Amino acid sequence: MSYQESELQAKIRQQFDVVTYPRVPVEKSPKDDYELLYIHNLVTPYYLRNQKVIETEGKIILDAGCGSGYKALVLAEANPGAKIVGIDISEKSVELARQRLQYHGFDNAEFHVMPIEELPSLGLEFDYINCDEVLYLLPDIVVGLQAMKSVLKPDGIIRTNLHSSLNRHYYFKVQEVFKMMGLMNENPGEMEMELARETLAALKDSIIMKRQVWKPEKVNDEEWIQMNYLFLGDKGYTIPEVFAALKSADLEFISMVNWRQWELLDLFKEPDNLPAFLEMSLPNISIEEQLHLFELLQPIHRLLNFWCGHPYQAQYTIPVSEWTETDWRGAKVCLHPQLMSSNLKLDFIECINKRKLFEVSKYVKLPTQVPILLDSSIAACLLSLFDNVCTIQFLVERWLKIRPIDPITLQPVSQNRAWNEIKELLTMLDAFLYVLLER
């Protein structure tokens, strides 16, 4: 059955023809945005699922709902050697995406005007699919997920997201107000945006709605007004609805994109000293229940941003914290590709020379809510990772050369102690995927 555009979908397409999204200048480069590149690098979710490092050379990556092409550019920068394919329902957006990739010298890219539901007509299979800020605009999110699944390679991965109904509650309410006023009957233009501004500005500052949605610093940002107050087709979901949709589409949840910012125990004053009921029950609840409980208690995430893939494709893994001595002896270590930049390396060397703490989370904050600091002395043993994949033994030997003597006892540092210190360092960094460890 061929795709039939509904009246609402036509309005959404027209809205993006008028206000292309995102409104990022064509010449802007994401090269130094380590955090954005980290999210969009196939290495990140592939390692989370399989504890293996994948090469991006020759991979085929889809940006489903590419808009003006900025995320397609990010995908091209984050995945060297990959072919980028973009689709969008807005012809104006697709043309801008083509111009953007050409401007930045990426010739191995192609763009098509089409809805997600027609993806199979491309005749391609993808290693990675990025569907950002699009799925919640579809009439049926399961149909969208199934369309992406149908063109996903067996070990491929999808990154997509849905608006959170709990976090966006007041934005949906203000959209209802503007629907009642007739501001969203057609594609909202300058007049409708001005009426929306005037209406919210006229409300008393004490009104709950205004307190939640009025952003004085954003009142002249047309993109923001459109995407929040007057967003045609905007809908919200909860974690149980996400998991229900994945089940219906026969897809398997892999991880939240910002997984360490969904840590349920972080919500408690004393996570090591919980009330008896919680201490007994929390370790036994499912991932879905943990995430849902988090969103109920702390609905801070605008997007329910997650990775998923075909079921039963994850390779057998053992958490690094549970590795045996044999596992460690045979392991290889590499830096996450998004940390292997010349600027970061220079900062790293400067901290070592000046004996300052190195804040690795300064470059990729995403997985952590607190700064991750490395002592410059032990950090120095990781310097070789900027150039090569290393064995644990190599790093231990380097550490013993840097610090052969215990500064307290003045006794030689033993091989066993060096092993334990390097293992502790790598275990901590692996939890944030700053280093990647392969058995």
C-alpha cells in the first residue's frame, strides 16, 4: 500500500518548508563539538551493545528526517569513510542539506525527498539510522519504527527519540490554547507567532502556564517559537509507551543515549543507605521500570532519546567490573574516536607538563553529571592511546617508568600494584566510554 499524505502531514511539511530545521548556517562546522560527534558516532552504541570497537569506513548511514542537513553533516564528521543518505519530506530542507554537505567537502552523500514510510523504495540497507526529532510527528510511531527496521542491517543500530509527555506537559497545554485561538489551523506564520508572544506576555507572571513556558530570551527566535508554542503534530510519550512501540515493531532496546543521566539511584540522598523496601525491590525491577520510575520522579529530559536494533543481535559481553585476570591480560585499549583530536591531545600534554588535573568530561559531558578528573601523573601513561591501540601490559610498563618509586615509602612500585592501578583507572573511564576495552 503506497504512502498517503494526510492533511496534518501536509501542514507539517509546509511548516518545515517555511522554517527549515535546524536553522544552522551552512558554513558552521561541528568538528570541535566532541559531545555531539560522540552521540552520532556508530562506535558509541555499537560498543555499548557489543563491547567491540567498529570501524566506520564503508558503513552506510541514514539520516531519516534530515531537515536542513546539520545532523547529516555531524554524522559524516563523526563516522569517517561512511556513506551518508538523507531523506526528508521537505524539498526545501533537502536542497539545503545537499548544499551543506557539498560545502564541507563530503561527496559520498545523497539526499531524497520522501517520507520515512517509503524507505524500502531506496533499495538500501543501513548500518546505522539516525532519526532525530521526527518520530513523534508521524501518525503512527510503530509504522515509522517498522519502516526503519525493514532497511536496517542485521547488526545495525537505530537512534531515535520521542518527546516526553511528562517533561513537555505545559508546552502541549499552551499548544492547546493556541489551537483554541485558531493560531494552528494552518501553517503558523509571523502573525501567529506575534499573537502567541503577545498572549503569553500579557499573562501575569504568577500564572503557572507562563512560569513553565515563557522564555523571554527566546521571544525573537522564530525557530524556537514554532517548535514549542506552535508545533503542528507535536505529541508526547512515556517510557512504557516507548517499550510498547518497540515490542510492536519487534525491535530491542539497547540503551538511552545519555544513559548515565538516567541513573535511578542518583535521585536518592544516600544511595547506599536506602529504605528497606527500596533496597530490596529496586535491584530486581526491569530496565523499563527503572527508566519509568526515573521519569516519574524526575522528568528532566525533554527527549526520550534511545538506541535500538534487531532482537538477539547483541554479542555476549561481560561487564569490565567482572573481568578475570585472564580477560585483563588479553585486553586491548583504545580511546574513543571523539577524544582523538589534536586540540584535546595538546590540552592533555599541557596538563601533564603543568601537573594539573585533566578534566576529560570537559570534552564529552554527556555520560556524566559530575566532572571526571584524572591525576596528571597516571594520565601520562595514557598518552600513547592518542596514536595507537595498546595492551594493558604496555600501559602498566609505561606507568612503572613514570612512577617507579612509591613517593611515601620510597620503595619500588610492584608490577601487581601497577596492574591494579591501571585496571582501576581503565574501569572508571570505560564506564563513561572515554576508553574502549576489548577482551
